[in-house]
Amino acid sequence: DPDWASHSLGIFICLNCSGIHRNIPQVSKVKSVRLDDWDDAQVEFMAANGNNVAKAKYESKMPPFYYKPTFLDCQLLREQWIRAKYERKEFIHSEKQEPYSAGYREGFLWKRGRDNGQFLSRKFVLSEREGALKYFNKNDAKEPKAIMKIEHLNATFQPAKIGNPHGLQITYLKDNSTRNIFVYHEDGKEIVDWFNAIRAARFHYLQVAFPGASDVDLVPKLSRNYLKEGYMEKTGPKQTEGFKKRWFTMDDRRLMYFKDPL
């Protein structure tokens, strides 16, 4: 059972989330259920509200594609979920969802170079109408460096692998081969908005591709987290080559390997 509560919101919270709530004291006042003193008014407010009442209020207009993190997700996703829900009230006021629900988004992200590993600022454009995410090596470039079809796009946060708490891995297909790019943004809200904009684009694409499918069927297909990653030694199909160290990743659909993690 949760040992912490926000007596200003009327909800019970876990230890990890209590730290995030303490960072928004203008919205959430945190107390220990067991160790702190509670006055009668606070107890009555908790009894009159609770997590289900708060969910009905603060998630009343939450779009189905928006990623709702669990305790297994990174700190950034959990923090931005709490801030979006309680501080910015994005799921009460649908007009606040435009950054990730408009069907078009452009901006600059720091992208890791494939050869030297250096992060450089690159312009990204996500367009549902064009069915693609593109990035450009130069601000005035007319042609994109890469075009990533929404149909095959996946995004997942990988802060430890990328070495940045806001690190996002984007996976796509090029010439029937799996490719990865690694990006981040200094602002946590900005990179999470990009993540949910990609999920929104995927959701709307799948709605057209599978018109009879329900939201419950489509949401698990919007993005995939890796179940397992790490190095293994592999040899060729004829088993005549020496074993070589390769980076393997496994999601709920495929086992893939790469020369290096990044």
C-alpha cells in the first residue's frame, strides 16, 4: 500500500512519485501516511476524494495515444506525466494537447552522429499528412537527410544507453534494414512531446490502416520498449567464422543485433 499522499490533490502515491510531487509544491502537498500528523480537514478531504475521483477529473480528456508510464519507466516519463496531469492540466483542457496532437511538429533536437558520436543540432519535421518523420543536416537544406515512414517508426526512451536523462531512441526501416538514431532535448517536456507526437501519428495511421480496430487494440502497437538488451557472441550461419561480440535487442516481436549499442 502507498505510504505517501498528496493531501491537496486527495490522492495516495508511491515513494518515487512522492519526490516528483514535492517538486511542484504549488500544486501538490505531500505527507507521509504513517509518520506525519494529519488534521481532521485533511483526512476528510482524502476520504471525499481518492485516486479514482482524481483520475476521473484529471484524465477526463486524455487522448488514447498519450503514454501513461508505469514504475518501470524512466524518471523523465514519470515526471512529465505527473506535471502534464496535475500541474499543466493537459487532460482537462484539450487545447493544451496541441504540441503532440496537431498532426504536424517541427523543431530542433540534438542528434548523435553515427561516425564520431558527437551530438549536433538537427531540424526534425513530423508530418502525418506526409506519413513521415524527417530530419535535415542543415537549416536551409531542401532535401532531408533521412525520411522515416510512420508505418515503421518506433520510439523509446533510453537514457542509460544514450548517456542523457532525456535520451530517445528512434528506430525505422531503410532498404529493409533496421536503423536507429539517438536524440535528446534539454527540455524534458519538449522531448516527451516529441515522443507522444510520434505515438499520435502512429495511432492515426493505424486507425486508417485498421478501421475496425478499437483503441484498446491499437494502443499497444504505438511504441515498443525493449524487453532485453546486451552483448552476446555470435558466429555466421555456416559456423565457420570466429565468434564476434554483437549488441542484441529484443522486443515483444523481434530479436535484432547490431555491431554496437549506438
